[in-house]
Amino acid sequence: MGISLQPEYLKRYKDIGMLFIKYGNSDLVKSAGLDEALNGDGIAPGAKGEAEELTKDLERLGPAFVKVGQMLSTRPDFLPAAYLEALSRLQDNCEPFSFAEVERIVVNELGVRISKAFSEFSVEPLAAASLGQIHKATMRNGRHVAVKVQRPGIRENITQDLEILGDVSEFYDAHTETCKKYEYIKCWKNSARQSLKN
Ligand SMILES: Nc1ncnc2c1ncn2[C@@H]1O[C@H](COP(=O)(O)OP(=O)(O)OP(=O)(O)O)[C@@H](O)[C@H]1O
Ligand SMILES: [Mg+2]
């Protein structure tokens, strides 16, 4: 049985399929009818990536996949220690976006310049994760705060990836014992939706 594909998302299906092939679920990719589309891209089916490489691959795929990595990093029942350690970087040490973007987003969302709302605002983030990055700041009334700035375009980005992963995750939940047992994709979808609401 194959999954129904939407043409505008083909590149994304392919990127996700490549991840599954690289980390060992090539049989599932075949049964989803994706293997032909993925031929000739230079990654041997079934090749095992190292934990660091998986972490980098998830980060490259973007915020939705960083969120998957964060969740996996808390599952010792699911992954070996080396993977938990590597993936835990995704909780607070992802690639940050520029301070120029931070200024643009804060002005857009608060309606005032950073210097008007805050007496101090750290240029370097304290941490950067899936949805946003955190900057230490002091408000004009002297209160010390941590300001979480959402990544540019995060809502559209996550919404689209949720839709794409909806097809894929339903297939996985229905067709593999692992997903039935752990329901991790379902958990992740709920968690990502909840985070975006907050
Ligand atoms: N109030 C805070 N003070 C200090 N550090 C913080 C604070 N809030 C968050 N952080 C740091 O920033 C990291 C990322 O924050 P957070 O987990 O809120 O973002 P996220 O993973 O992008 O999104 P989500 O809301 O889905 O968890 C945290 O792991 C933590 O290290
Ligand atoms: Mg988090």
C-alpha cells in the first residue's frame, strides 16, 4: 500500500524518505512506494549514521525535525545513550538566527523598538532550539527577563511540515509495530501543535 502524495510537497517527501533510508527503515520506504523516487541520490539503503550525524540531519531538515530530535532525546527506552546525548543538543544549542532578524521580529510583534521596551537586551542568545531562541534582557522597570523570540516563518514552516508528516506518520502508525508501541510520531504532532498555540 502506498501513501497519497501531493505534488507540491515532493521535494519534502524525498528529504524525509532519504532520512528513513539512511537510518535504516528502507523496507518501509519501499512499501510506501517511495524507493523509485529516491534512487541514485548517493546514500546506500540501510547505511547507519552516527548519532552526531543524525542530529545534524534533523537540524538541517528544520524546526519540525528538531522537535522530533528533542523528543527522541528524552527516550532512553527507545535509543542508545550515545544518541540521547547527541540529540539533547537540539534542546538548547541549535543554529541561532541573526540579531537583525530578532530586532525585526520583536518590533513586529511588540510594536516598539527593542531599545524602547528594554534597557538591556543580549545580542547573543542564551539558547536556540526548535521554535525559537532565548535572549536575556532587562525591562525598563528593572525586571530581568528571558525573551523567547520565535524563528522567522516558524508558524507556516511547522504547519506545512505537520501536513506532510501527517501522511507519513499515519502510514507508520498503521503499519509498524514500533510506532504502534511508542506512538512517538502522534505524541510529537500533539506537542508541536501545543507549542505553536502557546
Ligand atoms: N526562561 C528561561 N530562562 C533561561 N533559559 C531558558 C528560558 N526558557 C528557555 N530557556 C532555554 O532555551 C531553551 C529552548 O527553550 P524552549 O524549550 O522554550 O524552546 P523550543 O524548544 O524552541 O520550543 P518549545 O516551546 O516547543 O519547547 C531551553 O532548553 C532552555 O535552555
Ligand atoms: Mg524546548
